[in-house]
Amino acid sequence: MQTRRLFMRFTAGLLLVCMLFSIPFSPILAETDETTTEPDQGGVITVDNPVHGLLDPIAENAPYSDSRAYLIYDTLSDTMLIGSEYDTPRQPASITQIMTILLALEQLQLDDQITITKEMYETIPEEYVRIGFTEGEVVTVEQCIYCSLLKSANDAAMALAIYMDGDVDTFVKRMNTRATELGCTNTHFTNPYGLAETDHLTTCHDMVLILEEALRHQDFITIATTTSYSMEPTNKYNDKRVLNNANRYISTPSSAYEYYIGGKTGYSDLSGYTIIAGAEKEGKRLIGILMGAKDAESRYETLTELFEYCFTKYSTTKVEPSEFTELQNSTVEQINTSLAQTNLVVAASYIHILEYYTVPLSVANAGYSNEIDLSQMVIDPLDPNQYFVLPINRHFSDRVSYTIGYLTLEIKDKNALESEADKQTTEKKTDIGKIILISLLGLVLTSILVFAIVFFIKLTKKRKFLKNHKNPRIL
């Protein structure tokens, strides 16, 4: 019995020692789990679109537009291609509802149920389009979006607005806040559906930003391009409501545009005829808008012609960062050569490149060259910590140049870098040594524990055997 007690105490102590030695093992591993990518000490570099204003202010042979303002915008490169009066505030009419629908898609679920109240329709002027909702009728968010996009139903837009925020004024604040977030600088909404009010204003530029965001939602595209939608009977309306898309890009063969992916039209006496649409062709996505057009039918034809002109004349190119690796390396080598007689060296370099850019197709086809501009780089040979942001320029054969990115450089004292490198190497070796030592110790202790357990089992069996043979049972 005494032997057994001693053995149990030994085993418990051994287990405690194993537990104590295992505690620091995980933190040491965590400390040595370093990332191989050095942080950019200069912070995040934003590469802005090199084109300020219109890419082509005087577009040669562009289709004529009789609208008061228009714009064609490339969403990939964030470039305004051609246009006129695109930053002048104007009444948008019911293309306003795109913002209301966008907010609904961002804030609500399509199957959310809305109970119609008088506030959702009683203030809408009689001559404005309605779907005909009645007080107490229960409809879904999805049905309201279909009614708004396909039929421009103002009561449907109001239903979405009041359901979201309880009243129009609060929702309008949401509209204007969201517009600002999207980069709109000349927009002031006063209602959710496009009521003709003198201070209900936006611009071509701002509206393309709003539609661009709406087109990020596949539900918007699906609904906007639906030919016909059947709205099932509700608790207050016994028949189906069949909604045929009133947009002639979808409904009228003579006006149809195969690349159309979504948008809206509008009209009021103050605004004239408006239209905004997205079009996608061969991987490019354009958004076009006319505000203050003179004719309901011709706005479709004019916008189609403008789309085709821009799809044909302009080239949007994706910039591949790997294209600049050789240029980056040669630039760093050149700078290090110039620093050979100093204690300085390029410690790190980073490339920041624009994702897409757009130029006229004739310019794109003529070829280009890339250059890192070192002309403004002045290195202080006595400063051990310096940081530079160097423009990366793309030169085209017609002498047009774009800044399409930046090379950031960190220049430091080479002795300090070597000392730091030696320190890190020593620390890593020390950490590795600790890990190996603890691993070996853990392995030894584990082996001892296993041996002790096996020994204990054998000892127990032997004691039991001896006991049974000392005191045999009589059957």
C-alpha cells in the first residue's frame, strides 16, 4: 500500500511538472509567427484618376444631344468621358426614385411587409403616376421596388421611404446623407419620388454615382430589366396587378438596347424629360444620363448613340502591378548606386497603381512607355530616415502623359539596418533555441510519463496476481 501511495504521488508530481513546462510553449510560437510583408511606413497612398473633368471635352463627331445636360461615365476607371453641363444642378423628376430604391436594397429585405398608410399616398398630386395602394393594404418591399422601377409608381416610392424612417422629412435626410457618402457634391433632395420642387436638385455627375451604386445590387438589375411582373392579390386588392416595364429599352423593339442593364426615366414640367441608364458591353460598364431632354422618344435614341460612340472610341485598360516590377527594381538599383559613397541605402520600396484608366482608342493603339519620375527627389546624405513618393507616369505616343501610380521609397542608414537585422536574427535564433529546448524537454517528460503509466499498470497487475494466488478462492 505504501509503495502504491508513493507511486501515485510521483505520477501526480510528474504531471504537474509537464503542465508547468507546457504553459510558455504557445506564447513563444505566437511571438515568432511574423508576417513576411513589411508594413508601408508611409501610409496608404491613394492613386486618383489622372483625368480631371471630361476625358474628351470636345468630342470629335460625337452624337448630338438636345438635352440641357448630359454625361457618359465609365465606371471601371471612374472617368467622365463626354458631356455638357454635367455639374449644373437641375430637377431630376422621378429618376429620384433610384436613390429611394438603393436605400431600400441597403436597409431592407425584399420580403419585408409594408402596411400602407394614408401618408404614403395622400400628398402625391393627382396627375402623378400611382399603382393605387389603399390604406391597410399589405405589400412587400420587392413589390414596391417593381412598381417603382417598372411603372414609376410614386406611392410605391413613398411607401418604401415612410416604412424605412417613419416620415418623409427623416427619410430625405437619409437620402442626402447617402448622396454625400457616394461623393455627390451638388445634390439636395426634398422628397423620395421626384415631386417637382424648385429646391429638389441634383446633377448628371451626382446621379451617375447614385446609379453606379444601385447597379452593384443584382436585384436592382434583375428588376429593372424585367419585361413584365405579376403582383399577386393582396388583402385589399382581389386581382393580380400586371406590371409591364414602361422603359422602352425593354418594352419597345424599335428602342430596345441589348446592352442595357438598368436605369430609369422621368418627366415633369420643371425638369423636362430625363433618362439615366447603365450599359455593359465587352467587359466595360458605362452609365449615361440626359437631363432636360425635349422629347420622350428621342432621349432613348440619343442615349444609345452616345453609348455606342463611347464604347467604340474609348479604351479602358486594367493596369497590372507586375508590369512595373522590373522598373521598380532598376530604379532602386539606380538610387542605391548613387548612394554608394554614403551610409544610406533603400530599405524598402512599394508600388501603388491605379486599377483602370481610360484613353481614346487611337491613343491606346499607338503604344506607351512607363517612367518613374525622379526629378523632384533630393536626398539628404546626413538624414538616416527619409521617405519619398515618386510619380509613375505612362507616356503615350501622342505626347499625352498620365500619372497612373506612385513608387514609395524608404531610405535609411545601412549600419542601423544591419544592426537591426543582426538583432532580429539573434532574437529568432534565441526563440528557435527556446522552442527546441522546450520541445525536447516536453518529449522527455512525456516519455517518462508514458513509462510511469506502463510501469504502474504492470505493477497493479502483478499485485493483483500475487493477491489472488495468496488467497485462492474455494468454489
